[in-house]
Amino acid sequence: MKKTILIFIILIILIGEIYSDSDVNYFKIKEVYDNALENYSIYPDLGPISVSVVDYQSKNAYLFFKKKGILMKVFFNNSSEEVILFNIYNKYISEDDIGNIIALRNNIIVFSKKDKKLYIFSNNGGLKNIIKYGNTFNDIKYILPYKNEKLLIINNSNKIYLIDIKGKIISNTDIIKNLKINVASIIKYTIENDYFYYLSSDNKIYRYSIKTGENKKELDWFPNRIIDFSIDSNNNLFISYSDGKKLKVAYVSYTNKIVKVFYELLLDEIFEINVRLLNVNDHILIIGNRGYRIYKVNKIINE
């Protein structure tokens, strides 16, 4: 009798573990196409968008049209979309110099790999400062905006530097290296508050704490290949992914195992590479080659 009860208990535990494991690998798909769409803007005369970034406070998005040298600032005033354009090409910087663009609250930093300089512009396009970093930051891999007008620099040796917009090093550390994060495995990344989020080559999204060095999985399983992701200030996760036939953009609630797909298009490798996601205030922008779509976050989540 005791053996029978023991076997019965073991079976219950095993069945529970099986269902628990299978529940982890399950998402309910809900489709809410275009219900939250607010606007669709396209700028064919400016050429393709080569860089798209959001500032640290997620108040403004900046889209760079490399062919024309036009930087477009997109922001929302009482939920109304507004756009400002300015040209960043001048006697100091040309098309071939652009390595990356980083947006802070009051400044835009253009990173030049060619001459090893950081060009500091005001958010209205005026050149304010030029930082000659030379060999100080060898093999720069990532430059990220950080709070209080600072930049977080990560090089290929996993070294982290924190500098101000005058080029002064505030601190440096190798805590990423100590945590054995493979920088080469990072496919996409973003920063929100004190967290560095990144999509790894294992199709998982991680959250790395800049303050403590703690590294956690934000999304540890998804059935399809993730192409890009964005996380807003309320920790809402948005991803674009491929189901083999279409590219889809969705809000993911990992706790509730729900994926709300609100945009899709037929899979095209050329277009897929250029689809990017940015959260600005309470909106999410889906950015393509020559324009963007604007969605209201609350409408997507509460639909």
C-alpha cells in the first residue's frame, strides 16, 4: 500500500513537471492589426533611413537619411506628432565619416570611426564640441546614451567606459567580462534607465544592470526568430519576428504567455534587415526604409 502511494505521488510530480515545462514553451497569439495605428509617414525624397535612435529619456526619435545628410527629429507634443529636420554635413563631417549616432537629452553625438572623433551637436543641429578620443577607447563596439548627459562605451575587449560629453572618463570597469557575456553574440541592443538590454544569438533577450552587474533573462524562450526588439520605460516588451512567411511585430507579455501581433508584412530579406522598433513616450514606431508607422502603446496592450 505504501509503495502504491509513493508511486502515485512520484507520478503526480513527474506529470506536473512535464506540464510545467510545456507551459513555458507556449504563447497564445492574438492579432489586433492596425487597431492602434495612429499615423503612417513616408519621405521618399530623402532616400533610405540608415540610422534610427531614441534618446535616453525616450522623448525623441532621430532618423538619419545618410544620402542627404538629413537628421529628422520625431517627437510628440500632447500626443501630436511633430517633426524637425536639419543637415549635419558640414566642413567637419561628411557622408563617409558617419559611424553611429547617439541621442542624449540636449545633445546628439555623431561617432566617426574614420578620424576617431565624437561630434557633439545640439538637438537643433548646431555643432557644440568635437572630442578627439584617439586611442583612448580602442576598438569601440557600442556607444550608448546614459543619464545626466553621459555616454556608455563598450569595446571589443568587454571594457566599459563612462564619459561625459566633453570626453572626460568618469569611470571604467570590466564587469561585463567578469560575467562572461559574449559581446560578439549581441545582435541588437537598447538601454532603458539603468539597464542594458540585448538580443543574443541564442534568440533570448537579456537585461544587464549597469549598477550591479547582474544579468537576467528578460525573455528566455520564443518559438520564432526574433529580428528586433524595444522596451519602454514601463518595461513593456515589443519584438519583430519571422514566422517563415511573414515579418510580424508584436507586444509580448511573458507572464501571461500572450503575444499581440499588431503589424505584419510578407517576408522580404532586404526589408527585414531595415525594420527597426523604437519606443517614444507612449508610442512605438515601426521604422522601415523610407518612413515609419506610429502606434499607441496603451491601445495595443489594452486591446
